[in-house]
Amino acid sequence: MRRKYHTKLVQTQPRIYAHMEQMICGTDEAGRGPIAGPVVAAAVILDPNQPIEGINDSKKLSEKKRNALSALIKERALYWAIAQCNADEIDAINILQASLLAMQRAVEALPIAPTLVLVDGNKLPKLKVPAQAIVGGDGIEACIGAASILAKVERDRQMLAWHAQHPEYDFAKHKGYPTPQHLAALVEYGPCGIHRQSFAPVTRALASRKPAAQ
């Protein structure tokens, strides 16, 4: 039986900055491409009085740089929150809708309502505040780039934890992406509880392990 993995929500302690009139929030996700694990999103409101150098699209940064920036963002941002959709939710509503839902959850987890939300991509999550979609926004707007970094670092952290439980898939190396080694492990061992069963490589692996029809 497939195990159920509950959605996790993480946020900082509330801090109130009543003198700040504009609260511009950036949001982005990590994990649309993998065939295992959650899709993780973050929402970040940066402090204009505490700029952070080096923020960029998380995919353009080394792991070491991402980790260092993640710590700085959590320390210096006015507010940040992280949320996710697990594999069960992804299978139920599809990866696009799960990505948007994770971003919605992250924004709603902030202790204040932003005045504007900048979203990476060309689609908007359902929000109760004004929002703007920006294609390639994680490399243009620092608040979106910051969100992409937090989301990526958190997702990688979780995949390392899953590696400890399921070392046969080598999640620590590929983080759930469909590499040749990962696909070979799928065929050999079958999917585990965090594999996205609606994704074609996982569906094929499931089918290949069913007993032949009599």
C-alpha cells in the first residue's frame, strides 16, 4: 500500500514592520521536473534596507552558493514562508496545478498580506492579492530569485532525507529527476511512496512489475 506523506508548511516567526508601505512578495517553485518527491514553493518579501548580493535563478547557482544565500535570505528577509504539495496531491491534480497550489500556500502562510505578488512563469496561483506573472522572473526580480533559492534548498534537503530511507534509488544524487540510473532502479525495485505514479516513467515501471496476464 502506498504511504501517505502529509504536506508540510514552514514559516518564520511573524515580524511587524508597520512603516513599510510596499510589501512586494516573490514566489517560485522547485521540483516540477522530477518523477519523485514534492513540488516545493517559497514566498519571500525582501528588506530593501538589507540587500543580498548574488541572488539569481537557483538553477544558475552552485549548491554551496544556494545554501549560503538561503541562510542569508532567511536571516535578512522581512518575511518568508515555504510550502509544498506531495506526490499524492501531484497525482490527483497534475503537476502544474500542484505547483500553483504550493505557491498559493506559501503566499498565504506569510504573516501579512503582500501588496503585490510577483510570480515566476506565465500563470498565476489563486491569490486574494494583486499578482503579476513574469517569465524568467527568477533571474530578473530579486524577490522571485530568493524564493527559487529557498524552494530549491528545501526540496534538496528533503530528497537527501528520503535517500536515507530509500538508498536504492540514489535520491541524493539526482534528487528525483529521471536519470538513466533512477529509471533503472525504478524497473528493478518498483516505485516507492514518494514516486509520482501519474508520471509516465513511473507508470511504465508499475506496469512492468505486474504479473503477466494468464
